[in-house]
Amino acid sequence: MLARFVVESDQGVVVSMPVSGARIRVNPKAILTEYDLLDVSVVELDLGLCLQFSLSHQASRAFYQTSASNQGRRLVLLVNGKALGLRRIDRPVSNGVIYVFIEMPDGDLPELAKNLRETSIEIQKKIRG
């Protein structure tokens, strides 16, 4: 499963969330991809279950800059090209961890996290050779 993170933009393509129907115009160029992920897991926050994405060191530094310059915009998770989750960038993210609420039943989150994690692990193995 291919994960891409894109950012809300004044120009670009419109994506629609599967449950809420929210339509968001995003820059189609991904700022993070499955190459940047070290881990994906399901965690429970005050608002409920979500996915936690842990970024590589290099991706974490780059995302800090992107999140600092895009505060107030929304970050959208695309999985295999389909918008599944989003979060508002409310502050610069300096710890390399992104929490995203996914628009699908909570019972499906563990399988999604597992598939995303396995794809990233395979990619990391190939990169390291």
C-alpha cells in the first residue's frame, strides 16, 4: 500500500474524503511518501483511534520545515491515490510523528497500519540493499 501525504493548496487538484465528503484542494506533489516512513501504528488519543506515522530522521527534518510554513492548512493522507485521512497543521511538527484520523471503521485500522508498515519496511530493506 502506497502512502502519500499532500498539503492543502490554493491551486492543485481536489480530493474528497470518503465519509465526511470534505473536499480539499491539494498540491498533487507529495511532501512525504512510504519511503519516509519508519513505522505506522494504531494509537488512541482523546478523540479516538488514529494512525501514528513515524518518520525517518531526514523526512522529520524536512517535514518540520514544511509544517512550520503551512500552519493552518490541512495535511491529507492518500493511500493508493485515495484520500483516507487528514489533519490540520496547527504547529511545526518537530518530533517526526504525525497523527492522522482515518475515515474508515476503527476495526479496519490495524489492517491498514499493518499493510502500510509492511510496504515501508520492504522499501527500507531495498534502499539499504
